[in-house]
Amino acid sequence: MIARIWQARTGGPEDAERYREVFTTEVLGHLRGLEGFRGAYLLAREQAGAVEIRTLTLFDSIDAVRRFAGHDHERERVTPAARAALLDSDPVIRHYDVAAALPPA
């Protein structure tokens, strides 16, 4: 299994909530029907007035990641609605092999 991790920051809680709405509608809406998609998490924490966010998406394989993200799968894909909620973001996506896991019950 592959974990795909991306990070960004919003200007504060209101922008974080706007990003959460985009994530749950646009991103998850697209991922739900994708073969090889195994789950997603949106993580958030307030820090110095901003909100740091990270997304963790899980896929069966790097081929499944490419079906979602395209050939340049290590570059961020941010829609205009998501970009409007962000202060900044890391343009590089990191992929990890999941070496061990205990899925939620």
C-alpha cells in the first residue's frame, strides 16, 4: 500500500474550514470511485495563528496513485477553490510504502 502525503497552511480556522469543505466534496468525491483508492485523512493543527493541514491518502499501488494524479504524480494538484483557502502549500507530494498498519475497527 502507498501513503500519499501533502501539506499546506491556511490563514486561520475559517480558511481551514473552507479547505475542509473542498476536500470532502471535490477531492473525496473524485477519489471515491477510483480503483485502488483505500482511504483518506485530512489532518489539521493550529500553529501561530495559521492552521497547518496535511492530507494522507492511501492507495493500493503507485499505479493507482498515477490514475488519480497523472504522470507527474509527485507534484501537487490544487483546484482553484482549494487554492483560495490556502496561505501556502508544498508543491511536492511525498509517497511512502506502508510498512505496517492497524486499520480502524
